[in-house]
Amino acid sequence: MTSTKQSAAPRGTPTDAAVSRPAALRRRDGALWDVARGAKRSAVQTMGRAEVLADPVMRPAITAVRRYRGGPTADGLIEHLQAGRHLTARRWGRLVWWEPRRRAVIPIDERRYVPKTPARLLRQGRFDITVDRAFSDVVHHCATVQGRATRGHPWLVPEVQDVYRELHERGYAHSVEVWRDGQLVGGELGVSIGGFYSGDSVFFLESNAGKVALAWLTGHLQERGFLLLDTLMVTSLSKQFGAHHIPRAEYRRRLRVALDADATFT
């Protein structure tokens, strides 16, 4: 007895049923998808409008509850960073600890990349760079420049600013300052633990000053033996320095190694 084995169609190849599906049904399905997408967009827009309308009431209430409960602490921030979580703001100023499935990192090993403009400005000495000289000023600017204190979901609220100042006094939080003619025009704020650095915020008051701060930071971390630079998210700025996403499991593995590394920021 012989048998004939029918080979399966290659993945992605339309089946006979799909090819023979009436055009009217395909058009109907497409229309249904369009309706579903439109309904989703409408729901998101409605929630956005509701959030704006409720903000004058909800934000002060949530802020009062946060202050009553004590809000984030310096020890808590360190513990959460070591566990792979970072602080973020949600609707109406709610502060939560978040561990996304994909993590954004900037290479600081042999793959480190610096865009041409900030690299040239550093070589030319167009800006003066200092570390931890004006920490409070950097915190203030990171929280307020370009409307950050009132636009969207600001996370660097006054209580969190106080936490960073305490961490700075304890040697965890650091700032990179960029100066021109004695004026602070850019900077970066972050937290270091072992060979791990959490790059939390960048600001600029002059074109390219933020890029120069980040360019100097990545070189400094490489020289000091750091192994992991967490950039929280891939932005238009961090992407220029090679920021990319890695899976949560890979991030956790690299974080454990970095935390045990013998490295210091200063």
C-alpha cells in the first residue's frame, strides 16, 4: 500500500480559500477594521478630554495623598533601580514604579557612538564641562525647562527633586553641567550604582548643549568602567547615540552584572 504525502503551503502563501474569498466579504472585513480603529481613536480622544477636564480636581487630590503618604524615598528609589524599575508619572500626577517589557540602553562599550556635532564641539572646547558643581540647578532645569513642569505627565515633581538632592549628598546622584561664558546652558541628571548608570534627564538652554552633555557622559562612563547606561526610553536625542531596546530578561541579566562591577562615577 502506498500513500501520498501532501506538502504544506509555505508560510505566508495565500490559501485557496483566501484567494477564492469573495471580494465583497474582503471589503466588508476591511470596513469593519476601519470602524474598530476609528472607535479606538475616538475612545482615546474622549479619555484625553476627560483627563484634561478632571485635571484641576484630580491632580491636587492625588498630590495631597502622595504627600500624606510620604511619596518616594531615597532608599526606595535605589531599591527599585536595583530591581530594574524606574519612576514614571501617570494620569493626574500619579507616580508609579514601572518595569517595561523592553528596556532602552545606550552602548558605552566598543560600540559607543557620538554624533559628529557634539563630538566636534567637545574637541573644540566650545563648552566647559563640570561634574556635580551645580547639581540643584541641573535638577531644577530638568524639571522645568520647555514647560516640563506643567506639560504631559511630569515625574520630577518637588518631592522627587528632594529625593535626588538627598541621593546626591549620599554620593548616588550626579549631574553633568555644560557652561558657556560662565552660564549654565545644558546638563544631565542621573544615578549611579556600581557599574550601572540610570540616565534620568537631559536639558538644554542652548542648541547642542544637551547633546554635548550626553556625549561627555558616555565617554566618562566608558573610561570609568561602567557596564550599563539605562536611558529609560528611546528619544530623538538618545537615538542619535545608538539607544536601542533590549528584552526585559536581557536587561535584568546585564543589570545584575553591572551592579556588581567595581566602578565609581567620580
